[in-house]
Amino acid sequence: MRAVAGFIIRLVVYALVLGVTARVAESLWVQNYLDSNVDLRPFHDTGISILEIAPLVLALVGTGALRRVAIFLAAFLVGVALTAPFACARFGG
């Protein structure tokens, strides 16, 4: 029972963190006028899809010795999602 509660807590926390990150990245994407660029749209759609699926994967894997790895991957995804609109605006848009 304790493992199930831990999984649910991890899932909710990862979902909140990565969900908020996805919404912020979406607003940055629109603010930089990248939503009208057809060439970059698949890149953006893939990134948002990863941010929506990742909480389940991280919650499943993030137990025991892999907990720190899951936290690092979550932080990495947050960093990538928040900097991608700026990089795309600079180099691709």
C-alpha cells in the first residue's frame, strides 16, 4: 500500500512540474512567433508530447536507486523545454 501511495505522489508531482513547464514553453513559443513556422511545428509537437508522457515514465522508474536519475531527467526536461523556444527563435525562426 505504501508503494502505491508513493507512486501516486511521484506521479502527481512530476505531472504538475512538467505540465506547468509545458504550458510555459507553449506561451514562450507563441511569444516568439514560432507557432506560425511550419518547419518547426513537428519539433514543438514532439516536445510537448514528451512532456505529457514523461511523468508516468518517471514515476514508474523513480524508485530506489533510480530516484536521483528520475529527478535529474525531470530537471533536464524542464531546462530543455524552457530554452528550446529561445534557441529556435535564434537559430531557426
